[in-house]
Amino acid sequence: MFQGETAVTLDDKGRVAIPAAHREAVAAAGNRLVVTYNPFEHGCLWIFPEGEWERVRDRVIGLSSVKAVHRNLQMKLVGAAMHVEPDANGRIQLPASHRNTNGIEKRAVLLGMGEKFELWSEQAHQAKIRQTIGEDEITEDMLDLKL
């Protein structure tokens, strides 16, 4: 399980290093990752271990393509998915199209989000993290949390 926030730097070739604290878990999961768009928030890519990705991919592809919203989700997740493998230095190559679409440049933030990573552009992450959750946004599920 991945958790934690790490400021990361992309090199001139668009590579980003997986934090050392997560490299063992990535290796244990087969050392293959899948990079795709976050279909719900701009400025963010999702990075899955291959096994978790296959479960997500199969559920998304299983949605009926008759509905436009399903096709849109399938396009952004499955159609844009790219397999990557960490090199000897623990770096993965991020596709240029994915970086450009989300404004991920030199500095970014990698979040461990349980079964996947989220890679945010620095600006999008700062904007998102500054937003607070208002009382009118609290769901029934959130009311049950003991925080």
C-alpha cells in the first residue's frame, strides 16, 4: 500500500524517480507500472502497479460503451494507458503527451494513494490542497469517520 507525499523533479527527458520508500513495494508488485490520466481532476496522472491496473482496466472496459460518459472514461483511462518500468535508478519515463496535457513540468508532487500513485503538477497540487472541504460537501460516509 502506498501512502505519503513526495516532492519530485522530472529530468529533461521526462523521467521521475519513484521514492526509495516505495521501490520495494513496486518491485514486489512486478516492477511494471501503468501511467494514465486521472479522468476526474486536471493536473494529475494516475500510476498503478500492473496487477491493480488490470483489475481497474477490466472493470472500466466492462462498462457499456453505449453511454458517452462510459466511452469518455474508457478513453481517458484505458485508451491513454502506457506501461512503464523503473530503470536501474528507480526512474520511470512519463509519456510527453501525458505530461503536456496535465501541465506536469519540472517540479511535481507524487502522492501514495493506497493501491496507486497520483502524480500532480506542482501548481495543481497546491491549488487542490489549499481547498477545504465545506460542511455542505460532507457525505453520509464521511460522517461515520472518526477523525
